[in-house]
Amino acid sequence: MNRRRFLESMAAGALAARAADQKKYLIVHADDAGMCHSANIATIEAMEKGLVSSASVMMPCPWVLEFAEWARAHPEKDIGLHLTLTSEWKSYRWGPVAPRESVRGLLDKEGYLWRDVRPVAMNAKPEEIEAELRAQIEGARQFGIRFTHLDSHMGTLFARPDYFAVYTKLAEEYGVPCMLPRPNEANAADLKGYPVTPEMLREKEQEGFRMLDRLITGVPGRTPEERRASYLKLLESLRPGVTQLIIHLAKDDAEIRAITNNWEQRWADYLFWTSDEARRALEKHGIELYTYRRLAGT
């Protein structure tokens, strides 16, 4: 999509959002699709039968083909790309999609993507970031995923201004929104510590990029009961505008327990966002589920 069409599309979305900014909209967004089978089946069930309105897929991960097959069969679903530059788990790892010789700064001594954001920012050049992101995006297109947005696994693309420039450039080039929090008081805490400044975000908003009024990256609690209480409190206090809530889903099985020690939170998220109680809470507080398609006005 050329720049003019991109900006026209974003402007149409901005007009629609302003007309409805006194309403409460919620993007219930499941990260990490494609990571493993447990995450896939939980995400698919939550999008088909539950209240998850959007998700994003990790292209470098071992189970991406399973999720891509479902995404091809459900092009109406709001599926984004969870652009991935880290591989954080102890024994369950993945490497880049791009040829290794073109992204050496992204590789740790074991040949996988770095485990955390800091070593990525210390070692990877922006041209390596762009090469890997393009490989992930083109891979998704090859698999037939009709992606509606881009976002960033572990926030890595907010770790350096030049990474952020690549991220927003690719969103514009491919004609889709990318996850961008509006630089306001509600998002101040989540933006603190990142080199992407409020001024940089305001510049993108002025250029026509669609912004989230509120980005919530997580809630307190580990057990199903603790997570349930946190989500009910969040829904009760939700403000007007478009809020994105990031969640992580999995079934309670041997696979997810072997991968990560935060399996219980993922299982708890699945339980709540497929429950009748969550549906009743949305109705009670006048909250409408939202998607990136609607954010873009498409």
C-alpha cells in the first residue's frame, strides 16, 4: 500500500474513533499464538467461543504452521503479527526466520534469538532488525495469514528509536496499524523507561497512525481466582475510548508446564476470557469488544 492510501485509511479510522470516543471499547488481545500447541488451541477456542477479539502470531516459533492453517480458514478473524526478536524460555528456543548470516547480531552464543531485550539492543543493528521483520512478514504472507496489524514481542521494537523507526515504517509500507499507545497520562507508566518518547509517538499520531487510548500489558495475580478478581476490577474501571488488554493463553497441560513457570497465569487467562462471567461483566459495564480492523477503519 502506498503512503497516500495508508494515510487515507488511517484518517478514516481516526474519524470513526473520534465519533465514538465516549464509548468503552476493548481489544482483548491474545499474544503468543504459534508459540506452542497449548497456546494455539487455547487461543483458537477463545477466539471462536470466547471473548478474545484479536490475537497475534509469532512467526519464528515451532507451532506457527498449525495456527497459520486455522488463520487461513478464518480470514475474518483479527490476526496480527507478534514481531519476535527474542527467545526467552530456558529449554524451548527458536531462531530467526531470516538467513542467519544476515542477522548475526540477533543470535546468542547458542545460535538462538537472545533471551531478553537488552542484549538485542546492544548487539543488533537496525538493518538486521529490518531484515528479520521483513522475513517474518513475508513468511506470514506466504502462509496465507491475512494479518491486520503488527505488534512487538516483549516490547523489543520500543527499545531503540531506530528499531521503532523500522517498526512504524513497515506498518506503513504494508498498510496496517501497529500497536502504538497514545502518549497520555493513562499510558505514562508503561512508557516510562523506554527511549521511545511521547514526542515521537505524537509525531506518529500527527502522521496519521492509529493510536490506542490505553494499552494494558498485564494485570496482577497468578492463580485463576487472583486473575479473575483483577480482570473484574479492570472491567469495572475501564475508561471510554479504545483500550487494548494483552493476555496470554494456554491450556493446563504437560507441554506448557514444561515450557514456562507462568503457565498458571496463561491457564487462568483462558478460563476467564472464555467464561460467562466475563461476558456478563462486559455487558454490565457497557463495554464493546473491538479489533484492529475497526481501529484502522477497514
